[in-house]
Amino acid sequence: MHRPILLFILAVIGAGVAAIFLAELNQTAPISDTPITTATSTLPVPPPDQAVGCTEEAKICPDGSTVVRGGPQCEFADCPALATTTETITLALGERQTVLGLTLIPTRVVSDSRCAPDVVCVWAGTVEIAIDAETMVAHGSQTLTLGTPAMIGDYRVTLRAVTPEHAAAVTPDQPYSFTVEVTRP
């Protein structure tokens, strides 16, 4: 009679020990009290004394500078703010100049239909030039028309003036000269 009670007590104690053992196995020590929640799971944030290893990627900003990943989320740092700036330069054919991070090289005169001084014209005419443009991240060619702004990447470029005043006056002693206005946002 005492034997079934004794077996029952041993069974209850054994079940309790097994439950405690299983509970200990399923428990993990938290790395931090602050979780990062993502779309698919919750990841622990490393403690402040542990370094976070980010990939060594760099992002090129509009001003040509670079920023790298950092912080606990390994996000890119913000690019420096760009102030809207306008500068004017004067170039000759084939001359290379850099202004506001944009390098310009006038390569040829596409057309020059401006009136000669001794001719009566009903239309003043215009000038178009081909210009090569380069930034830290891109390059290409563009045709600029006198007085008409053109977008080259994030830059607004306007051919403001062309000398001499007409095509007939262009000589080796007085070659073309182009005044270009560049605006960066």
C-alpha cells in the first residue's frame, strides 16, 4: 500500500526535475535589453562596449565627397548639404576648366548664325557649341545654345556670351571665347 504512494511521489518529483531541466535548456541569455525589430525577425543590439563591423562601402555625394557606413545600424552618413552656387567662367575651344566640381571642355562650334556687322538681319542668329562635361561620377557631351540653360547632371549650364561678336570676325589672332554660367543646387 505504501509502495504505490511512493511511486507516485517519485513520479511527481521526476516530472518536476525534468520540467526545470527543459526550461533551462530553452532559456538563452539576452545580449541586450533593446531589440532591433526588422521585417522578419527581432535582432539584439550589441552592448555599447562591443564594436559593430560594417561593410567597407562608400557612397559618393553630389559634391564629390564620400561617406561611409557607421553606427549600430551600419547606415551611410548624410552627405554634406549643398548651397546653391553660381559661377561664371570664360573658356576657349579645347580649354579645360573646373568650376563647382564640374569640368567643362568646349570641343567645337556646332553652328554660328549670328549676323555680321555689315549685314541687315531679321533674326539675330545664335551660336551652338559642343561641350564635354565631367564630374567625379560621370562624363558626357552636351550641345549648348546661346542663352538657353541646359542640365548636365545636377548642374544648370548656360552659354551666356560668345566672342567675337560674329563668325566672320574669328581669326587665329581672335579665336572663339565662350562665357559659361554654371549653377549647382
